[in-house]
Amino acid sequence: MSTCLVIGAGGYVGRPLVAALRSAGHEVRAMARSLDPDQLPGGVVGVRGDAGDAEVLDAALAGVDVAYHLVHSMDGDGFVAADDAIARQVAAAAARAGVRQLVYLGGPRPTDDRVSDHLASRAGVGDVFLDAPVPALVLQASMIIGAGSASLDLLAQAAQFAPVVLSPPWMANRSRPIALADVLHHLVAAASAEPRDLVVELAGPQVLSYLELVQRYARVAGLRRRLPVPVPDLPTRPAAIAAAALGSQPEPLVRALMESLHHDLVPDPADVAPPPPGGATSVDQALREALGLPAPQPPPATAPGMRTDRKVHGVRAPRQALWEVITGIGGDAGWHGIPGAWTLRGALDHLLGGPGLHRGRPAELATGDAVDFWTVVSRDDAERSLLLRADMRLPGTAWLELRARADGDRAVLEQVVTWVPDGLAGALYWTAQRPAHDVVFGMMARGIARAAARRP
């Protein structure tokens, strides 16, 4: 086990990192200008002080094996010089203390001719550490999706402010947002690794434009699909002043973040760190966790007025082929039913304030992911079962389970729709829509069977 110092322990990354390092068995010191010792996990030593103070750093780094640098000064116009000076102080103090490894969480390095001050500063701090005597691991991430992130606050503001979202040309720029939980995995792993000078890209599993990211936030938050309104490129300073006035973040910080949106920040896949064991966290899952949304629940065993509709269809295809169609449902693949039926239903839901016009899904589905206007409740690859919950505005709650069962060398599709009504309105809704329900879901089942039979 290592003795670790987290510099910048009061931030949205620093706080959970301190807890994660301690849970992993490391000795941990948490350093920040404002620190409440009562809020620290048991066994963590608090160090209150400024990272630019050499005496404070010398005392904090004495006997430390691994030092994490999480300090970013974006609350004023002089943050570039401030970050550089602090990084040089930390690098020199780490060398004096004999620190084994420096770990810096920075940002991506755009290849554009004109780089924003925010990203140039991140790159410059990384270079200071790489040029220092102590081996430095520089982890570079674009947007980190986690509670307390200023970038997430700005994203939420864009999605929640109005049913429309202004879309200047740079909203088409792309990045690979990563979940805070996945970033913490890589940071904690560095405490036990061999010392190294290395730059590593941290990226999530999905490449999304900034406009698509706004739409994903709206979808996970249960909001209507936002109507993009194309506008010319907006001057950053006035836009940042307006955004700061409408939100909770200071204008210099908002301006620095908005300037960084003018870059395409998709890293070279060859430079990206492998995902944590069990796979990378999807954007939808990361957003759900950051927003504190509860995990979607399966239908109850019993409930007043509960209805269940079960259909079974033979499929002229192997079980695995059927399972691949089931797990590929939604998004560009559609729902294998009556053309336009789900679009019409989604449009009606949109008018009622629901997420019915949202389209899209991750490449691989997991619990908590949004699939158009459904949410994945569970996915069981061993049993070949996918359970979805409808998120449309309904007088009750609906679930759809699709299961691929074996039948010799062929498969059987089992389709189960469960409905739990909200009182009399929900019961009447089930009765009224039952004829259309039988047609739509019956055609969906046959369409899934045909798609499985066509697979090579």
C-alpha cells in the first residue's frame, strides 16, 4: 500500500478520490484551502493550505509515495499563470520529498491552430510535470460526468432552460465524455502501479457531439427532446456573461469552458486507456448517477389492477441470433413493427411533455441506459432476457420483457408486457388501447423473429 496526497481534495473529483483511495487500503492525506476534517473518511489526514505555498507543500509531501494534483484555477482572468506557478511549486516540492509518482488529471490536447486558454493551461501543467524529476502520469479527459462538475452544470443549464437549444456551429464538435466512476478507477490504480512518465487519454465508450450530449441529458432527466435552433457563431464573452447570469457558475469559469467547446476533442483510440473491469460506464448511466436518479425497478410481483400480456413466437434462427436482435433494438434499428407507429406514439407523448421524440441508445445496453423512450431495467446475458420500462407519460407504468429461449437448434421469442395502472384512469387506458396494443406488439414480435432469421 502507498501513502497518497490528494492536492485539491475539496473538488468534485478530489472528494470521492480520497474516499476511494482509503477504501483501497492506502494511507491518505487530503489537502485543500478549505477543508472540514469532520467531512473526511476515517483515517484520512487533513491538510489545510494553499498548493502555491512551498512550506505547506513540503510538510504535506513528507513521506508521500504518490501525489495527485487536481488543482485548476479558472475563477479569474489570470488562471493560466496561476496554474503554471502552482504546478512548478508542486513539482519542485515532490522532488525534494522523494515522491515516487506524480499523477495529474488534465484535459485533452486539441490539434487546432488556436487552442482555448483552458485547454492550453491543462496541457502546460501536464508538460511541467513531465519535465520534472519525479515520474509523472498525466491522465487527459474531456468532460467528466459527475455530481458537482461545472461542465455538467453548464450542460444541465442548456438542457433545462427552455424547450429549445441554441445551436451555433461548434455544437457539432464531438468528445468522448467519461463517467466520474471510471476516472476514479484509473486514478486509484495509479497508486499501486510502477512509476512512469506517461500521457494517457481517458475516454468513455461513446462519441457524442455537444448537441447530442444536451439531448442525452434531457432524455435521462425525463425532459422533452430539445428543439435545436441553428444560430451563427456567438461571441464567447457575451454568451458566457448571459449563461453565468442565468446559472450558478462565475463568468470566468463559464467563459473558459465555453471556449473549450470550440474544439473537437475525440482522442486517438490507440492512446485511450482500457476500460475498468466490467466495461466502461455509458453516458446515460453516468448521467443517472450524477443526477442521483434511482435505479429503474422491475414490475412488482402483484399490484392492484396489474395486467400481463405474454406472447410466444417460434423463430427460425439460433438463440444467439435472436438475442443479438433483441439487444440491438431501438435507435437506428427501430422496433421492428408497424412503420411510423412508434413515431406517432412518441409525438403524442412529446405533446404531453414526455420524452417520446427522443431517439438513440448506446452500442451495448446495460441497466440504466435509455433506448429511445424506454429505459433498461435489467439485462441478463445468461438467461437472454432484456427488461425495459416505458418512460412515456402514461396513467400507469409499463414494462416490456423480451427473452430468447432455446428450442432445439432454433429459438423461441417470449414477449411479456406488464401494466400497473394508476387507479381508474390506468385501468380504462389499458382497456381502450388493448386492440391497438395487440396489433403493435404482435407485429413487433414477428418483426424481431424475421430480423433474427435474416442474420447470417
